Amino acid sequence: MSTLIRNGAVVTARATRAADVRMEGGRITDVGPSLPANSADNAIDAAGMYVMPGGIDAHTHLDMP
């Protein structure tokens, strides 16, 4: 199953730019502007949002009971 995240502001270590991110099997397969909408099984519109490919949410509460 593949997923396409479209219209977001993609944040990488080098820059922030308008781009789409395609994933398949839990792995990023393509990052670029205007990837074809029919190139994935599912599409998510991320307009007005930041997309951080490979980012990990470090917000945890390990010390809480």
C-alpha cells in the first residue's frame, strides 16, 4: 500500500520547500514537487502543514506513572 502526502512544506536538514512525499511499505520512495496524484493508493492533503520525512516524535512521558 502506498501513500502520497501532497501540498506540504517539506522540512529536511538542508531546506524547507514545497514538495510531495510518496511512501510505500513504510519507506519513503520519492520526494519532489507535484508528484502525480494517481501514483499512490492513498493521498493526504497537507496544505498549510509541515511534513518532516523520517522525523520521529520525541515527545514522550517516560517518567510519568
